[in-house]
Amino acid sequence: MIERLLETWLNKANERSFQIPFCHWLAYTGHTVVHMSRHCAMEMGKDILAIDPQGVPCAYQLKGVDGGRMTIGEWRRELGQQIHPLVSERIVHPSITSPQHHRSFIVINGDFDEEVHRAIDDFNQTNARSGYPERKVETIVKGQLFQAFKELQADFWATNLHNLRSYLELLTEDGCGQLPKAKLCSLFESALPFEAKVEKGRKKKRTVGECTRAFAGCAIICASAISQYTGQSNHLAEFEAWTLFFSYTLALTEKWKLPLSKVKFALDVAQEAIYSSLGRLCDELMKREVYVQGTALTLLADAAVYRVRITHLLGLMGIYGFWRMSLIRDGKETVDEARDAFLRKFCAEKSKLIWLWGEYAIPQILALNFFASRFTPQRETEGRYFSLIHGITRQNHPKSEHALANPYYDPEMILPHLLGLEGKPLEDSFAGSSYYLEGLMHLAVRTNYKQSMKMVFPEITRIGFHSYVPEEPWQFFLLSNRGKGTSHTRFLKPPHKWEKLRTEAEECEGKDIPAIMKRFPLLYSCLLMVMPHRVSASGLRWLATEMDKG
Amino acid sequence: MLPDYPKVKARLVEKFMDRMKLVHKAHLSVFAEVPPTIMHEGNRHVLTREDGSVDEMTPKRMEAEATLEFDMRKAENLEVSQILKLIDTIAEGLAKEKFKVFLQTMDEAVTKVGNVVDPNKKGVEAFFDGMEKRLLDFDENGQPGPTQFLVGSEETAGKIRDILRQIMETPELRRRYDAIIDKKREEWRDREIARNVVE
């Protein structure tokens, strides 16, 4: 059964889908992975660069084979042109300093036809006869990938067959909608050893080795479980899945106090996957003239969700734009005038369509703002904090019957109610409280627009600031902690002195977020996009301070 | 297994639940107006009020029982009225439990801060004492918000109606009543002013 599932995924997977699992397998077998392709429009050259345990540089070209076998025609059409540069062109990468010529691999999730084997052999023989025996193509095919992946995730399947259903449900999704985050996270929670190991009746802490292997297995589970979404180029789903993977990796790291250096690979690969999904989303937006989605009647219905989508896209492009700027500054990303101009234009023009439909949308608007503050007039981005405060206080006042849903409610859950499609009322009330108001109030106070703040402040005091504090720091990174931790509601106590507010607003230690999270400010912004309920006023103040630093 | 029809049964169960909610609401009386809030995470809730007082709440489990006695061998004879009776009993039981918890929580809260009427006072004096101790909100025009009394019996409700009538018809008592309202209005104004940012 397990083998059939793996095989089914491998058969259908495109190169993006098995790239991350393959990287984890390389790392597991002692390779140092130094580069992986983003599969974006601007990406050129080799998909993966690594250094093998003997110190030899290796270049890998990945190819998804639809149907399982690569014919000679497909070989010539799709890979023939790439072989020569893969084999002959010197690897240019700061981490690869060995003068030794690199090994070149073609990796496919299928098999080669006999004619392809002969073509590869001819290629290698010709190079050898010409005096370049090192310019040789090696192959890794489905059977080898299958064995490797099976080995890495064996522990998961052996002990978590009850999760097979969630896994199968994800595999059978059409991949076009929203990612079922709870299902994916239930797989992560089973795949990662959060419980202590019991040996001879005594509880033992999990070792670094156990955890790193579990990360590799979990990455395979993640990549395979979301393969339908990857196949549909559902960039948002990929962004969310790898952000959750990143978060769960931090959870396990925090739980067992693992050295960050030991989990660096898993975190780096996840970050790369998150960043590249945003890059591909940007590619798609740049190609499109309109941002509607659907066909026939669903296209007509699109108008109702259009502004929800645009608000979400603005947040995603805000993070991407900001991330790009940081990478370019650090010399890790190339300048692309057209792309950067598009991002600025998109964010500036479409921000008129922002819809505050629930608190879930607030981190999206904040992500846009952090990026936009780099190129739009300050009064516009600072004014947005006041607009958000006004929106929350207007809609969530204690007697409101149309309050903004709290950040536990995503669009699929709340839009049916907002659009009048749900016959039964929602049995949860949001009036009189807000998760984001306190943090937004502090960001607004930082702008020093005292008179504007004085105008909105009385309404702020009517609303309880809501927050959740987990029992243990590692639980912060889980999607949900039912029955654990403390939820807080706090009303402001008068007198409300301006100087005191200023002092509170300037505080930026981020005491309510785990220390390990503070190593990755941008990733906290990503995490809030996926788990908006992990907000706290101190977290927002810290994030805004870090974003200001750039 | 025997042939089953889970979809239609699920819809019926949904209808049963709708009825249960309706009956439950009816038995909750004034507390049915308290909007429900889901605790998405956590096992306790800490509330910090405007006056700085802190209260901690932990979710309480409520249970209600009802028994439907019928012979499984005569399932075809089970009448709708029997099912509805069962549902109504559970709904009423749960509502009573919840009602008790509401009263108990309110009682604990007001006792803790000494916000209870002096037991030695009776009639109009007890009523004024209660008014003095309650928090009253006003609208933008300075008019007091609606007042609700939760009483234990029809007899008590009648007594309160009589007291109110007596106050409205007796000039001296009316003056005292208006004075309390004026005082409450001032307190409300102070609270509203305190909402402002000060230097």
C-alpha cells in the first residue's frame, strides 16, 4: 500500500514536486546542497548543485516524466539541448571552490527508453574519445528515487497508518482550491517526533539524528501530499504548505532544543520553496492581463471574491517584493528591473481594492504595507494603520451585529456568511474584541499622528484586545493547540496618557514570540499569512521594527 | 451491514439539532441573548477589565440526560413525537444547567466585589440600593439604556412592577430615582471622558 502510494505520486510528479524530497535525500546521504532551482521565469541552468561526501561537485538536472518513460523524441526535445551545458559548463557558485570537474546527473521520476540509454552512452563515449572522460552524464531514475524516498519516510508510514486517510484525501483533491491546512498539519504532527521516546520505561529526549531524518521524511510527505496543488501551479497552496513545514520544523527544533545549525538545511530548503512559490506567482501575475479565476459560471461568481483575492495577492507580493529587496541587497538575488517595476506598480494600483473582510486579511495588508513603505509616500502607508483601526473599531464595537471575524476564520469559512449564502448564523461572536487592534494601535502611535490617534482612541477603548499564549513556546508553531494554553482579553485601563502609549508602542522585544522565530523576521510575516491567529501586539511591534530595518 | 441511508439521516439529525437549539434558547430566557463565543485554543481564559480587575475562567462541562425507552424490535412503531420529546428534554436539561452556571458565575462575581444589595433593605429601599450599585450605560443623547430584571418568580416580577409604579407616582421617590439616574449619567460621562488620550 505504502509503496503504491509513493509510486503513484512519483509517477505523476513534475520536477518541482520531487525536487525538495530529492534535496533532502542528498543531504541525508552526506551531500551538501548549495543551490536549488526556483523554477521561475528568470531561472537558468542546473536545478540542483551539491558537493558529494568525497568533495566532488555535482550538478543535477531534474525532469518530470509524464507517463513514466522518456522516449528518444522527448529526450531530444526536452533534455538534448540542456545536456551540453550541464556537463561542460563550469559551475559558478561561491560555495563550490573545488577545481575538480563536476559530476552531472539527469534525474527523472520514470525510466529511459532503450534508445535514450544508447544516446547517453554515445554522448559519454564521444566525450571520452575527445579527451574529456569527466564530461559524462549519469542518471538517477524512478527506481532509485523510490528506494530513497521509501527509506526516508519508512518510520512515518510504519506508525501512522491512521493518517493514511488525510494523506489520501489530499492526494485526491483537485488542487485548485485552498490548501486544507489542518489535514496537512495532522500529517506533520504524525511525521515529526514531538513525543519523547520511551526506553526501558524512561522518557528520552529525541536526538538530532532522529529529528533531521524526520524532517527529511516530513518533506517527502509534504511534497507528495500537495502534489495535486503543485501540478495545478497553485502557488498559494505551495507557499502555505512550505510555510507550515517551516513552522513545524521550528516547533520540533524548539521542543527538543536542537542547535539551529543542525536544522539549517531543512529550514533553508523550506525557505527556498516558499520564496520560489512567490516568484512563480509573480511570474503568473506578470503574464496575466486580468486577475480573475475560473471558467463559465464560476467566472461570473468570481466578482464576489475578487477583492478577497486581490487583498491576498497584495500581501503575497508585498512579502515577495520585500524579500527580493533584502536578497538583492545581500547579493543573493539578481536585479530584474521589469519584475521590480511590476511589483511596485501592482502593489500601488491594486491597493485601492483592499477589502478588510475579516481579521484574517490584516497580515496581508500589513505585508503589503511593509513593502509599500519603501516606495510610496509615508502618509499613505501610515494612514493605512489608521484605516485598519477605524475598520475594526467601526465593525467590532460591542453592540455590532456585523463584526469582523477573528483570524481563525479563513475566506472559505466566512465568505458564505458575508455573502448571504449561509442559511444558519455563525455560532461565534466577534463583537467587542479584536486580535490585531492592540498591535495596530501601537504601529499607529509610532507614526506620531497624535491628533489622528486622539480621534480614534475612545472607540479603541471599547474593544477587548484578544490574544492567545501557548503553554510552551514550541506550541506557538503548531496550527492549533486545542485545550492547551491561555486566551486573554484585555481592556485598556484609563488614564490613557500619550507618553505612556508612546513608550509602549516603541517597545520591540517581541516577548510573546519564541526566540527562535526572531531569527527569521520575514518568515514571521509569512507565518502570519498562513496562521494569522499567531499574532500578538508585541510580535507585531517587533515585526514592524525589523521590517523598518529592512 | 444492512442497507443504510446516511445522507438523509444526517439531514434529519441536523433538523433534530436545530430543534434542540430552539428549545434550548427558549429555556435560557434572558441569557439566550448572550452571544456565544468559541474558544478556538487554550484551556482557560483571562479577562482584564477597564478597572484593572482580572478574572480567570475555565470552561465548564455541562451534561444533560434523557432516556427514550422503546423496544428496538418495534423500531417501525417509533413515533416522531417520542423523538421530539427526547430532544426537548435534553435541550431543557442543558439549558437549566447553563442557566445555573450563569447565575452562579454572576453571583460569584458580584459577591467578590461587594456589589450585592443590603439584605436588611426591603421594597423601594432595596430597589434604590440595587440601582446605586449597577453600572448604567447611556446613549448619545444621554438617555439610559434599556433595563432588564431577572427575577425568580412571577410574584417577584409583580412586586418589582409595583415598586416601579410607586416610584413613578410618588414625587419624593421620583426625585430620588431621577437623582440616581443623574448620578449614573455623570459616572457614564466620566467613563466616556476617560476614554480620551490625555497629555
